[in-house]
Amino acid sequence: MSDFVHSGWGLFVAAVTVVSLLACIGLLIIASRRRVMANDNTTGHVWDEDLRELNNPLPRWWMWLFVITVVFSAVYLAFYPGLGTNPGTLKWTSVGQFEAEQARATQALAPVYAKYKDMTPEQLVVDTQAMAIGERLFLNTCAQCHGSDGRGSKGFPDLTLPPASRLATETADQIKAVILNGRTGAMPPMAAAVGSSEDVRNVANYVLSLSGSAHNSVAAQLGKEKFAVCAACHGPDGKGNKAIGAPNLTDKVWLYGWGEQAIIEAVTQGRTGVMPPQGKLLTPEQVHVLAAYAWGLRKPQKVRAD
């Protein structure tokens, strides 16, 4: 009932539930008093010349089945939530059951993760069993956005990129922090600060020139001066600023798509990317193994343990 904004809705639901149960009881009492009619006990409806509809009362076993159903419903509503906002005598909630089951699962898996607790990322990435667990955690938690192979998609970072092209996940500890706390990357709309639509187009071509991508050289030259607006975050050379999450514009890594139009959209509309925190869904031990697995995805070759 937490979705309702007024407590009166709880009373309404409770009243409808109680009235429905009383109506069922009343219907049963009325049906139990019916007797077989003195005449031929038919309703007068006839099909196929001799198939007549009888007007008999409900069979006793059927009647008692209804009685048991009503009694069960009343007992259930006394113990469990169902009468509006009344929590029931057992105080059961789906959230409480989920948390209890999660706690039992965590306790059961604790011995599995215990041996990985003090291992370094370098040691974990060469441990076959740890990486198998990490892969399963990744598929269950991260693959929906980053893909099963970690290569991401438009708007979702590629986790296989080398450290130089990463913003906030160069080390395993940084990856762990992002998994636990989430991360928000935002670029405000800058078209008004850049100037006219033609200025924005020129800046887009200048940005393309920084990475050696195909571009209009004349427009790029015209956009170089206007790039000063962007340089406040991305730096005068366009190499970005990892401290504030400004990406490197010279490495040909395009999170939101490549090309003049994609850059124009970014400058005009801005960009906002959100990685939700996963700390409440995973235990610290699971995060430790998952971070090592994600860290290992971008390594060109396996890292040898010390």
C-alpha cells in the first residue's frame, strides 16, 4: 500500500475485502437453504429435445469446499498483510523474506569466497575458479549494460579498453569503488557557449581532427578557436582530465558514437551517463572478485601472479 498517497485507500481495500468475504458467506447460506422443487425441478430450458437444465442445490462437498476457502481466507488475512495497511500478526513482508533468503545465501557462500578475500587482483585473474565465479557475477550483474564480453555499447563503456582510455576504472580498486558506489558522468549542453550552429559544426570537425579522424579541415581550423570553451574540461590539447571525468578526445574512443553529427549532438544536448551502485546487491567479497574479473578484461594478456 506504500504506493498510495492517502491512508484512506488502505481502509477502502480492507472494506472491499471484508465485504467480499461476507458476501461469499451470505451466498453460501442462501444456497444451503435451497430445496429440490416439487415439480420436475427444471428451469424450463431444453436442448436437443430431451436435455433439460435442472435446478438442484449445490452438492454438499462443493458447499464445504467453499466454506473451507472462506475460512482459509479469513485465517490468511489474520496472519499476513491483505487488509489494506494491516501488516498481519506475523508481520511478514516480501522485502523481509528477500533479505532473509539473501542472508542465508550469503552465509552459505561465505566459505567459497573466504579464500579470495586476501588475494590481490593479480592473483585472482590467474585463478581459474575465481575467474569462473567472477564471470558468473559479471553476467548476472554487469552484462545487461556492458555486454557478455565486456565490450559495451553506445552509452555503455567498453571494459576491454587499455588503461589510457579509461576514465575512472584504471585500477581494480577504482573498479571496486565504481561497483560499490556507482558513478555519474555528465556533460552539460555547451552550444550556447560555443556560438552559432555553424560554430558548433566547426568545433565538431576540430574534435575529429584531434584524433586523426576524417573531417573537414577548413571547418576544423575555424573551430579551433571556439574549442577554448571545451578546453576548460577537456584541456587545450583535448587529452581530457580524468580527475573530473572529462574524456580524452584524441584516442578515437567514442562512447556515444563517432562522427560529426554525434559530436554536434553532444555539444548541443549534453550527455549524462549513470552507473547505478551495486553495493547493496553484492557482498564485499563478491565485489572483490568481480572487480578483479572486470579489471582482467582489459589486459592484453594474463597477468602473472607475484
